[in-house]
Amino acid sequence: MLTRLIAALLCLLATAATASDVLRLNTDILPPYQVREGEQLGGSSVNALDCIFRAMQQPYEIRVLPLQRAIHDVQQQRADGFFSATRISQIDSFARLSAPLALEKWYWYSNQPAAPGLQENRQRLRIGALRGSNQQVWLEQNGYNVVSQVGNHEQLLKLLQLERIDAFIADQRTLRMKMTQLPGNLRPDHQHFLKYSTLGVYFGKHFLKRRQGFLDNFDHHIFGCLREQPKLNDAERLLIGTLYQNRFAGWVSHPLLIERVREQNRQHRGMGLQRILELDQQWVLESSQPRRPLITSVLSNPASHWLVEQQQASDGLVTEIILTDRFGLNAAVSEITTDYWQGDEEKFSMSFFSENGEPVVGQLDYDESTRHFQVHISNRLRDPDTAEVIGVLIVGLGIEQAMQLASQPE
């Protein structure tokens, strides 16, 4: 009898321990990220989370609740987190946002040619929003007059058509998916780019305190589980290219940078691939060591000092600047890079071997150190005396600030 009692007690304890390990997440229906698929919950964020938690061997459960209740449950420690959410300043006091599961492109939609966000008196605008949405939270935080809160995009489009609201904000991809199912006369006359917005999981600080290292481990698995990586479309690439030409294209002719590349090309004359790989490995090892002779030799030269000044003067627009020699090795940098050799990466080769010599706008990539998406624009340097291509200048731009600046009317 005693043996059975002990066995039953151990079973109960094991069940309780297992239950306490289950991650409790809340979410709201937000196509295409969270959608109902019959009796099941699906969508791109749900699928990504399932992949992540399988890799982490983390049991979890998801409850569907209105966004405000989902947030309140985390604040009251009745849930461990909620998704998919953009950064909300009021929530940062009790929860931390993960790396992005998605990158949204927010646009103003209206039947007026002027962008609503540029009008002086925001309180005069009649704005509509999806009830409990990330857009509603952003609008209220930024002083807009949200006069109508509705349950779906179709209702927003009808309110706009009936002139009961002046504008609303929506993710471009999400709204386009909805409009394919609706009459063409509901489509807004105008759209104006507002901002990029990342969506992730907010984990309660009470949970993260109990599970040290969980968020870093979660973030580490994200990008291997995303089926679609965010991409720039042709219009956005054109805008970024124009912004670069207006602000940064002249840097490739700066005498200080030209002379620095000339000097390093002379030092590296005749260098082979084996030596390049050795130097690249040395740079990586030095990144975690107090003594850094190779890194210091690059960071301490006058060209690097100039690049640092330019990045600091950009008010966060510039995320990094890399100047390379003809081999793709760092000649000057604005901050320590992951590796020394850029020659095996497209941001070097696409520019160095370009047939037309135009700056090359790269793909979006996520910078884990800044927790923002960035885009690299590469432009080759020519020796002013010989016209020979001698190196490449790579400028990283934060995509959110870059698109906001590029989209502003002149």
C-alpha cells in the first residue's frame, strides 16, 4: 500500500513538473500570421513557433484571446508571453520582445493624395483602426484621433468609401491579400509608405527571470524556421538607391579613403588565398580576446576614424561602414565586423565585378547586435590616376529610417 502511495505521489509530482515546463502563450487572430484552419490554429508565425519550439524541445500551448486581454494576462503573470506584436513602449516594463518573426510594411490608405502622416493637426484626421491591433496601439501612442475601431479590414475599406474616416494604416501584404477577395470599388485611391514594423513574441520578464538564457536560445532558432525571408521590392530598391546617391555616393572619391586602399593594396601585393584565410581566422579569434593587433591596426587608422565620424553623424541611419582593398579585406571600418574578409560575400563581389559600375543595393538582413533589419549598398572605388578598380565601400543602412527618409517628398 505504501509503495503504491509513493508511486502515485511521484507520478503527481512528475505531472506537475511537466505542466510547469509548458510555455503558455496568448495570441489573437491576425492573418496571415495567426489564422484559424478549421479547428486548428495556423499561419506563418504559428508555424515558425512550432518549428522553433521543436528545435528547443520546449512544450507549449497557445490560447486565442483579444490582444488587450492577451497582454494583460502576461502582465498579471497568468501567461508567459503573447504574439505577434510590434514594440509597444508600455509593455517593455514587464516583457521583452524577441527577434522578429515577420517584417511588416505599414502604409497609410486613403482617398486623398496627401499623406495623412504629414498633415500638421493630427487630431483633425478621422482615423480608423482594427480593434486591438498593433496599428491601433501605434496610432494612439502617436497622438492620432482613432474615431472608429472595427473588427476587420473590409469594414475599414467600407468606412473609407463612405467618407466616415479619412485614412487607416495597414500592413501592405495583409491588406492586399484581403482586397483580392473584395470588390474592386473598395480599393483606396492612394497609399503612402509609413514605416517598417517588426513582429515578434513578447515574453514576460517573470518567465525570463525563471528561464535564464531562454530568449537568446529562442532568437538563435528563429531564422532557421522562417519560410519566407523579408525582401525589398523593385520600387523600394530604387528609393534606397536614390537615397544613397544623394547622401553617400561621393564618399568613394574621398582622398583619405582612396589613399588608405592604395596603401593596403601595396602591403598585400601578391597575397594568396591561404594567407587571406589565415588573417580572416585571426580576426575572428581576436574578436573575443583582449589583445587585438590585427583589429587594432584597422580601427586605429585615420580612414576608420573618418568612417566612425560619418556613422555617428547619421543619427542612426548608418549601421556600419566597411572599406575594403582589392582582395575584399578590411582596410577601414566604422566598428568591428564579424570577419576580416568580405571577398567571399556578395556585398563585395557584386560591386567589385559590376559591369556598369553602379552602386549595388543588397538584400535585407537582420543585425542581431542592433535588433534591426538593414540593407547594404556597395560601391567600388577607382584609382583617380589609373581608373583601376581598387576596392569597395560598403554602407549599411537601417531599413526603417532609410525608407522613411527615401519616401519623404523633396
